[in-house]
Amino acid sequence: DMPPQMAAPYIDRLRRGGYGTNPAEAEQRMVADMQRALDVSFENQKLEYERLLKDYDYSRSRTDKNADRQQERTDKAPQQQFDNSNKLRDEFNGSTVVKNYREVTPIMESMKDAMQRPSRAADLNMVYALAKIMDPGSVVREGEMIMVNNTQGIGDRLAGIINSLNGGAQLTPETRQRIIEEAQSRYKGLESSYKALEDHYGGMSDRFGLRREDVIVPIRKPAGGTPATSPADLKKKYGLE
């Protein structure tokens, strides 16, 4: 069963008398050598086969594991995106800039609407709204000096305006105009800071493969005009009770 090329050296040795002069013994010695050679060859082939099989199993195992990991990432992708969006959205909404802008936007719209109504209630609305826009998050209290950031002298004027309104006076058109101008100036600054932060988090959403609308919840301005409010309602609204 030995291949001819492999058997050739043994046959040649037999012909040259390398196995002795007795034909029967010489043939037996040759067959024994050939058997040993076949056994060694078989063992070598067996080891090579086992090595190849082991390499194949290892390679297939790695492929399967990589496929499993990829499938696991695919399965987790929606949940991971949801978690990342929530985390980024909470961080964005928790910013002081966003909180302030979210708080003053409806107040600014209410002030614009009050500007069109020449009444004592509308005057109160404008004055208290200006104080909130100047210092978001604060509680406006009657009779106290209103602290206004970065606006020298407006606090004294506001205190005087509030006192005269409490006595029944009505704001002049000029005073109303100054109040709305101060509020709009401050509001534009808050809006500018908000827009810059919105662009920053929008860019982060794009880089992380998230949808902007899942991270940045738009701040919507009230639709239509604001209904008339009584002085008592205004005091309750701004924490004056």
C-alpha cells in the first residue's frame, strides 16, 4: 500500500543487497522498514490533521464569538441609544441656561401681550415679569428692593413703579416702553446663550449617532394672546401672597 515514490528507496536497497543475501530474510527486513515508515507517516498525518482541526475549531469559535458579540451589540443598540439620548437630554435640560430660558420664554410672551392692554393688571404683569426675566428662578416680593443683574439703577425704578401701582397709579406709555425694552434686551441675551448650548448638544447628538429631537426638547412659545389677569392672580403667580 506504500506509494511507489516512497517505496523506491527500500526496493533499491534490497536490489543492492542492503538487507542481506538471504532473499526471504532480506524481503522481511525490507517490509519491516517500510511498515515503520508507513507508521511514522501515518502518525505525522494524524498530528497534522488534529492540528488543522484544532485551528479550524478555534477559527470557527472566534468567528462565532465575534458574530455573537456583534449580534449582542445589535440587540442592545436601540436600548443603548435610548439610554444615551435620555442621559444627554437630562444633562441638557438640567443646565441653568436651559432652565432660565424655559422659564422666561412664556413670561416674555405674557409681557408682550400685556403691553397691548392699558390696565393696572397689565402694568403689574409687566413689572413683575421684568423682575423675573432679569433674575430667573427668584421670587419677586412686594416692598423689597428688586435685584437686577447687569442693569444699574433699574432696581430703584422698579421698586418705585411697584409702589405706585399698589396705590392705583397707571404706567405711562413711555414707562411701559422702557420696561419692554429692558426685558427684550435681557431676553435676547438668555436666548443667545440657549441657542449656543442647543447647537453644542445638537452636535454631540450627531457625533454619537443620536437623533437631535430625542435630546433637545424644543421650547415652544404660547400660541395666541394671554388672557387678562387680575392683580390678585398676578400676586399669586409671582409668589407675592
